[in-house]
Amino acid sequence: MARAADFYEAVGFERRHDLGTIVFLPTTGPALALYNWDDLAADTGLPADGTGFRGVTMAVNLDSPGEVDAMLARWTQAGARVVREPVEKGWGGYSGYAADPDGHLWEFAHNPSTAHMRITPGGRFELSRPRRQRS
């Protein structure tokens, strides 16, 4: 627990409450994204059989490919392991993956599309609601 809390603090999370058996590191607001198991495993470059891929990744959306590279370097310096170097993606973005010291996967991504998502000036991730088609 202490190692994990130290790692997340080293990469920029704020340790607000440390109760020994649980540590709270707030975010600006998570978004839940659901993906097909095999597709997400393939995106990470790990086998889908559960030996290296656990079915879940956390994602950090950044403002540029350079910020993706810088964040991955910061995490690596703090003890993360690069799982997949950042690459340009078919959907127009740029992303790479790292595993924290406990093996949890994190994606660092830049998505140039602002049609459905944005990061507010306060750092909060927002998804727009799709407009309904009029019949």
C-alpha cells in the first residue's frame, strides 16, 4: 500500500487522506469507458487471456503528443514500466501504455477531436451528450 501511494504521489496525484489500509488520491473527475475485452487487450499489446491483461485500463487524456511523451517519461522515472510506446492511432490520436508498480495499466493519450469530449480549464474531463436525431 505504501509503495503504491508513494508511486501515485510521485507522478502527481495528491495524497489527501492516508489511513494505512486505504489511501485517497482524488481526481478531477473520472470517466468510465467500456471497451471490448479482446480489442482493448490488442490495443495494449498484451495477451487477452488474463496473464498480462486484466480487462481494465485507466486513461489520462492530455493536450498534445508531447505531453503524452513527457507524462510517460515521468511515470517511468517514478517506477512504471512502459507496456507499449506511444504511437499514432487510426482514430487520429496518439497513445501509449504503462503499468504501475503493481501491474495496473494506464493509457496516456492525446485525442485531437473535440467533437464529443473536452478538458475544462479546471482540468475536468467532460463528455458531451449526443444530439438526438429528429424524425
